[in-house]
Amino acid sequence: MKQNILVELLTFWKNWHFRRQIDLTAKMKFCLRWKSTGVFVTARHQGTPVDTTMYAVSADSKGLDTVVGLLADVVLHPRLTDEEIEMTRMAVQFELEDLDMRPDPEPLLTEMIHEAAYRENTVGLHRFCPTENIAKIDREVLHSYLRNYYTPDRMVLAGVGVEHEHLVECAKKYLLGTQPAWGCERAVDVDRSVAQYTGGVVKLERDMSNVSLGPAPFPELTHIMIGLESCSFLEEDFIPFAVLNMMMGGGGSFSAGGPGKGMFTRLYLNVLNRHHWMYNATSYHHSYEDTGLLCVHASADPRQVREMVEILTKEFILMAGTVDVVELERAKTQLMSMLMMNLESRPVIFEDVGRQVLATRSRKLPHELCTLIRSVKPEDIRRVASQMLRRKPAVAALGDLSDLPAYEHIQAALSSRDGRLPRIYRLFR
């Protein structure tokens, strides 16, 4: 029976100021097949929880030596031809234009909430390349980037379905002592700044009435995202925050219908099922090696923005309140189920191995993670939520913002006992 192996090489870079540029090598996605060994190679870039570029190979187990050599050649000796760079510039330009036109605002809101939470530092710097910088990036700039970040201490070679010693021999043969295409000049000292949470607000007024891609009209919506600092994935509270995020859950209103659908997370039960006019309420947890951000994204008609924001602030306050044992056990079971289901796939397993070693220099096995999840108690949820609520909020707002409450009022609501916004009295409406 044919046995497949999966091998990947991950590189890690953390120069926060480079976020103002763009990694064109990450955009140069390619697919290559070698019929003799059934090789399939792909490369991609991902921005969270750490910035990584992954080169992955799937092949027959007998071709390990060949595919590791191929992998090393692709990583260390990229041609970066003028034609490839020009095509990638066009792809980047298209993605930036698509970002402004797409009906799903989640990528842009995620960028905005980070900019608000970490003002002018680390993960708060722009991840999307400014249009004027696209033409400035050439082979020399890319080689400079590769020289600084494609270094041995930032690389991990991971494999699944292969003997460890054989993989080590291949790594020594093809990765050690090899001069890369960018030469052997000494890498510069990269920025190792620690993320500084600031809180704040980022607003973008935009006409959202014409985002429909088809003949059916899409409702004009205002999108709000409110976030608070959580913790890094290296801290012990990372697991309680992951359970809290699962307990909040949420999604789009089309899935929130009546009884029997199995939607038991708080944002479904307390928000979408009770307020028919809300189109979305979803919790997200972004975790990095030195900080984290738990946020809730909601969208509704512009005339109901103030009420929507107050609903969100109330839910944040309730995080530090009573935690029902049944809902906690359901959240923990769901988190463990997602973890184990994902790890049934070999590509996910070897990506998990590589990412954990890259970020923490070690790997927690699935049963260890499940043990940590099971040990989370209601008091752990209340404790981490109370700590989170002591920080200034980060707010991102997109669309018609005429009824958006002032940032000071949102902060006051999150500092109150019930999450209510301060009342505004007007003589005229």
C-alpha cells in the first residue's frame, strides 16, 4: 500500500516595521508536480498567530530525500524573475482593490481593530501594503528581506509519516552549509519590540449601500468591532480565554433561527435570537507571542448602531458574571472536538507540529491540550474576563457612523456594572 508523507519548512519573521511593506515572496504562490514521486508542492503566507511562510510537500514516502532537496532548493534558491515579480505586483494591486469592494468587511475590520488596540506599534502597524509601495519592491528588496528573516534560527523542518532520523539526515544534507541565492552577508538586527496595548478607536466612514455582487440588493449595514486585551499564547490563561471565546461563539443571523438548531453560544442566545435586526455577532480571539486580543464583531442597520453597541458592552460585562456549568462544559467539549477533528488530517498535524515548535520550541500533544481544557473552571472564566475589562477598549467602526456613541461613552459602559451607555438627553430629535 502506498504511504504518503508530508514535509514542510516554516520560516518565521517578526519585524513589526516590515508590516508597512509587503512580503511579495509570500504572494508568489506556486504549484509544482513531479510525476515520478507524486510530489505536490505549495507555498503560502499566514499572518496569525505569528507571521509565517510555509513551504509544504506531499509525496510518496520513498521520495523523502528528493522532496527535501526540492524544498531546500525552492526556499534557498528562488529565481524571483522580473516576470514573476511583475505578476505578483498585479496580484497585490488586485487584492487591495478587492478589499475595498468586497461585501465581507471582516479582513478590513480586523486590520482596523489591531490599529486601534496597538497604536503605531508592532501588530498595530498596517499589514496591507500601501499602493505607492508596490512598485518600490524589487528583487533587491526581496533578497534583503530573505537575508534578514530566512535564517536557520527562524526555520523549522517538520514531517509526518517519516522516520525522524531520516528527516534529520536530509536536513543536514540539503539545508546545512548551503549558500542561499541572496549570499552570505550578515543579517541585520531585526526589530524585537514587545507589543504595547494602547486601546483607542479607528473609524472609517463609507457608503455600504452598493456592496451587493448580484441582482439582489444587499442591506446597508454598519459594522462595529469592540476588543479588549487578553493574553499571549505562551501564558497559562491562554486556554481559559480560548474557552471563553468558544463560549461566546456567534455568527451570522441566517444561522440563528428558532429552537432545534443547536445554537447555544451566548451571542446566539442573548443577541441574535433576541434582536432580529442584527445581521451578525461573532467573537474572535487573536493571540500572539507577547499579547492577545478578544473582540466581538457585530453589524446592523445604521439607525440602530447605538443600541447595537450597548448590547455588545452588556455582553462584555456578563463575561465576568455568573458562568453556567452546562454552558461551560458545552464550550469545553466543542473546543476539544474542534481540536481533535482538525488533527485527524495529516496536513493539519504537520502544520501544528511546525507552528508549535517555531513559536514555543516545543509541542504539546493533543491529550495534553485536552487536559488543560478540561481543567478550566467557572472561576477561571470570571477571573480572566475581569482582568480584561480593566483595560481600555479598542473600537473599530465601518460604514455610516452618524449614530456611533463616543469612545468615552463606550469606555464608561465597559467600566459600569450593567454595561449601559450613558444616557443622552436632547431637546430636539
